Amino acid sequence: MERQKFSSKYTSTLTFIGVAVGLGNVWRFPYMMGEYGGSAFLIVYLLFTIFLAVPGLTAEWTLGRATGKGPIGALSSVFGTTWGRRIGGLIVFTMIVSTSYYLVVIGNITFTALFSIFNGFSESTIAEFDGQMSNGWLQYVFALVVLGFAMLVLHLGVNKGIESVSRLFVPFFALVILYLAVNALFLPGALAKVADFLKPDFSVLTAEHIFAALGQSFFSVGLAGTIMVIYGSYMPADQNMLKTASFTALGDVGAAILASLFIVPTILVFNLDLSQGPTLVFSTLPKLFSVMAGGRVLGSFFLLALCLIAFLSAIGALEAIVGSISEEMKLRSSRGIVILIILLIEAAIMLPSSLEPEFIGVLDLIFGSGMQMFGSAIAMTTVAWGLGRLVTKAQIFGSADRPWHNTYFAWLKWVLPGVILIVLVNYLVSNL
């Protein structure tokens, strides 16, 4: 069966941005910034994104496009079947676990958006909302619904499914979040509070903060050695990787900053708590929408946009899992079987996160930051040391050959894996 390809450079770029933005920039970024050093975290995150995440994207796409396979098949093509399957299987397992709690969070946001639309947040309704949010079985049902819709999109395929929803959801999210950010900055005293918040204090940064910033930069653009590898295999042969990676990172960072320009000023203006961790969206924002002018309308639009854009990331993660296993089991012509198997597996392992929400924070640090960085490092190492300089340069730069291309390749080969290793080791040592 011929491998599916994205239909155009435009739709593929929208798809990459949709996967990159997701919850990483709206659910995760504001609470990570509030919890791990404020604007100092923001600056470190931006540096990591420019100098590490953008080259990392080109490396993962190179691995997928050069081999025409997902992570397990791509690693097997380079390292041989035995080690390729073992390492690739570990990376896909990481994605299965991280997707399980990710789906629960999207289910939570879906419930929150519907509650905002039909009930609104006020002193009289927040208690009801909190009670229903703490009902693990109810939230599990919402997560199952999200999982079901995501699998339906995968069943429709790359062009009719993934591209179609990306083409609708990404522009809608951009318009909503831009409007909300502008609206937030006009709140009384917002600009002064934001200016004060944005004064960086680098003395507060620890090894854990640096690790969190690097993990955020990788998580937010979708680097894990899985999603971008398989999406790279769907990328047209004539698409400029470096330009596409730059646009993807720009859209990703722009979404993070716009989301923060809505969330941070409003929370500071109303004297609410920014350092709530993963529950920020569900504990602080309903209180915010209950007291701000037009909160019901603004909050509903924000939560709906967040729900839709997060859905795109879930699709990307599930496609990486389904596509990789389909290839490995030689069941590409029977994708429906693999989709059903993964649906049942995810439905089972996301139950603990639904019933015990605090479990999400632990899993997110281990799998959302640590293991996904590990997977991306494996992919980069495979490209630089396995595919080699000529293949990598041809994939990223085409037929052009400039002196700085060799410098770029050396950066992929030595600097990126080295920085990831140093940050990981430093974090582990500091926490022993």
C-alpha cells in the first residue's frame, strides 16, 4: 500500500503547528512558567527553542522522510531489527503512557468548556463544577469521548482526517487567543503587573528549572522521537525543512506567549494564584472567569479553542503510535485493527489518571519531560550517526551545499545530544 503524504506544504505546516501548539503552550506553559522561575524560565525556554528545538525538528523529520517509516521502522532501518525494535518500542511505549494522561486532561478541558458554555462560572456554580471535576468516573467518560473522536479522525486518514481538522482548528485558535490576549492587556493595571512579572531573576533558577525549560521546549514543539518522525515520513520530498521548522517554532512560541498574555495578566490583576501546577486551568481560571467582565463569553471561547487545539496534539500522538505499530505488524492495509487495539489499551491505562489527578503531574515530569527528551535524543543520534552527513544534509537543505551546512550538521551530531545529556544528568544528580 502506497504511503500517505500531506497534500500540500501549507496544510502540512498547519498540521505541524497544530501538533506543536496543543496543550503544551496553553495548559502546560503558563503553569510551568509560574512554577519554575517566571520570566527567567521564559528566556531559557526561548533560547532552548531557537537553538535546540528547531534543529531537533529538522532531525526528526529527516529520520522519517529519509526512511519513509515511523519510529520503530526508522530505527530498525538504521540500527537493525533487534535494537531498532527494542529502542523504538521503548519510545512508542513512552508515547502511549504520555498520551493516556494527555487524553484525560483534554477530557477535563472539554468538560470545563461545556460547563462554561451551558452553566457559566459564578459563586453559585463553582462548587458544582468542582464537585463534578473531582468525579473521576465522569471525567473518565469525557476522556473516552475524546479518545473515540481522535481515533475516528485517524481512521479517515492523513488527508481526509488529520489535515482537514488542522485546517479548521488552527486558524480558529489563532484568532481567539489573539483577541483574548489584547482584551487582557486592557484590564486596569494589567500592563504594570505584566512588566513587573517579566523582570527576570536568574538567581532562582536551579537544575530542576533548567530541566523543566528544556523539557518544555521539546514537549511544546512535539519532539519525542515519535510524532515528528512519522509526520516527517508524510512530508512532501520538496518541502523545505528548515523553513517549515522555523514557522512551526514561531507558531508554537507565539501561541505560548499569547496564551500567557491572556492568562498571566488576568490572574495577576484579580490576585489569583499562578503557581497551581497542572490544575491551573481547572482551579484558578474558573474563579477568574467568574469575576472578570464578560468572563462567561471570553472563558467559553478560550476553553473551546484550547479544547480544539489540544485535540490536534492528541491526534498526532495517537498517529505516531498507530502508524508505528501498523508498520511493524505489517497491518497497514488493516489500520482499523490497530486503531481498535490502541483505543482499548489507552482506555485502560488512562483510568488511573482520571481517578487520581495528582498522578498526572508525576507522569508529566517523567514522560512529558524526561522520556520524551530521551526519545528525541535517540532520534537525533540516529540521524547524525546512522544516516550520516550526506543524507541528512540532502534532506534538510536539498541539493544546495553551503559551508554553514556542515556546521549545522555538527550541531546536530554533537551539541544537541550533548546538551540534552548534560541537563538530564545534572537534574538526576541534583535530585538524588
